[in-house]
Amino acid sequence: MTHSRSVQLAYVVVVLIWATTPLAIRWGAVDTGFAFAAMARMALGMLFALLLLALWRLPVPLHRRALLSYLCAGGGLFVSMLCVYWAAPRIDSGLISVIFGLSPLVTSLLAALWLRERGLGLLSVVGMLLGVAGLALIFADQRLTTTGGGLAAIVVLLFAVLSHAASLVGLKWIGDDSPPLATATGALLVAAPLFLLSWWLTGGSLPPTLSLRGGLSIVYLGLFGSVLGFALYYYIVRYLSSAQVALILVITPVLALLLGRLFNDEQLPSQVWLGAAVICLGLVLHQRGSRPALPMQRPVSDPGTAQGVSPERR
């Protein structure tokens, strides 16, 4: 396989992994309970990452800056993913991807405020405003926000986006140069015990029956969503422009909405689809108007993810 073909294949695989992650999170959380699904996924991802490090004989740096990056990434991963898993049974999977797609906008804003980065042009600001407008359209749909805890789920997801973005900006501020896989492993080593503790605090009960769908969802996210997706992401980041990579953030919410409708019979109101379209347009304008700022350097997890040029994310 030629180099260009391998990059193209990696790009497609990343899109597919991030587009399917919200649906897999929902299936796992609904079938086994959100705390158990999150704990099992992170534990499996941690073991898989450690196995890869052993096979490739990569060390895990333990200097001060590396340890700070593990704490920052692991803490952000725990808070954001716990929120996503809590919200998953209460909201459609496609909408999870749409809400988490706001993370690049929030990340850029936090970077400008915290790191004083000059990465916000006029189009970028317009993109942020469109993102807020799209979110307002979603909130305005009474059928979504007044039934089944949808409003609470959206608020919790927005907090997940904020914590995910803050973690990314914190990683940029720390500036650790450890190998990405080592940072991902360190983050999982921090987050996995926290997920185990949260599962124990919520009752620590095993699901009475582990459905095939729920079990496969957890395994899929542990192996692909938590490790392989980020390994391939960093591969394509080396060879593609930031605009090409950022396009993933526009494609995945749309695909996630379609997958939720096809495989989970999710019937979102037309106003929610309109809000999603406005958010995607805002992401496009934001990317076109942003000067180089906050390059994604470290993985923290998926969408939801970790995502895109700022990924989460999920």
C-alpha cells in the first residue's frame, strides 16, 4: 500500500470510529448501566494501551512535566466521559456527537483567554456565534428538552465539553513532549481507577445479564475508541493540513445522526436537525477563520470521544 493510500485509509477509519462512538456509548450505557460501561471501557483501554507499549517497547516517561500531563489528561478524560456516559441513556446518540462537536469552539475560546493565543479571526468568531445559535435551536425544541431528562442531559454534555476543552488547553500549557501513546496510557492509568471508584460509589453492581450488544460496544470502545482511534488520528495529523483534519468534526456529527436513525430508530425533531446544521456551518467558518492555534498534541480519549484539531472526544 502506498503512503498516500495508507493516510486516506487511516482518515476513513478515524471518521468511522468517531461517528460510531456515540451510538456505542449509548448501547453500552443502556444495556449495562452508565457507570459499569464507562469503567469497563476504560479498564479495557488501559490494558490494551499497556500491551501496545510492551509490544513496541516504548517507555512511559515519569518526569515532572509528563506526570502533570497524565494528571491533566486523565482528569479531563474522567470528568468528560463520566458526564457523557451519564447523559447517554437520556439523549439520542446523534445529538451527543453534535453537542460534543462544539469542543473546538470552546477550546479556541479558552486558549485565547488562558494562553493569550491569537487564533480567532472574524470568521472564527462568526463560527462561534453560529455554534451558540445552533445550540439555542436545539434547546428551543420543547419535545426534546421536556421529556426523558433531555434538558439535564444537554446541560451535563455541555459541562463535559467544557472540561474536555479545559484539559486540552491545560495540556498545551504544560507542553510535554512525551510520545502520544505514552500520554494516552498515562491518562488512562489516572482515569481508570477513578472510573472504578465511581462505579463502586454508585453501587458497584454487575449487570444481571450482559447483552451481546452491550458487551460488544464496551469492547469496541475499549480497543478502537480509546486507543486505535487516537493512534490513527496522530498519524494523519502528521501528513494532512489542519483544515483537512478539522473536516472530521463536520462529518462525524452528521454521520452519527444518520447512524442513530438507521440502527437505533432515533427520530429527532426537524428543529434539532436544523440546529445541528447550523453548528456544523459554524465549525466550518471557525476553522476557515482561525489562525494556527492550539495544535492538538496529546490524546485524552474519544468524542465521545476527544475530537478533531482540538479534540472529546468523544
